[in-house]
Amino acid sequence: MLGSRGKLEVETLLKIVLALVAILLAIEVLNALVSGLLGILQPLLMLAILALIGLWLVDRL
């Protein structure tokens, strides 16, 4: 039981760590892109919601 410990090679561990870092970096980039797009589109989205509420209130929708 104690002899099976440490059978994973260093290269395999490095590949796992590298893959996890790459995934984390991709998530950070996607997060930055989404927050950037949301920052640009937020006023337009709020105007669209305001227009929909206004149209609903005057029974045009």
C-alpha cells in the first residue's frame, strides 16, 4: 500500500498544472470580454427595457 505512493511522474504533474493554468487564463479572458461587452451594452439594454415597459403601459405591445 505504501509502495504505490508517488507513482505519478513529474512531467505528468506539470502537464496537469499547465492545463489548469491554461483553463484559468481562458476563464479570465472570457470574463474580461463579457464584462467589457456588458459595460458597453448596458445602457442600450436599459433603454430597451424602458421602451418595452413604456409600450406595455400604453397598451402598444
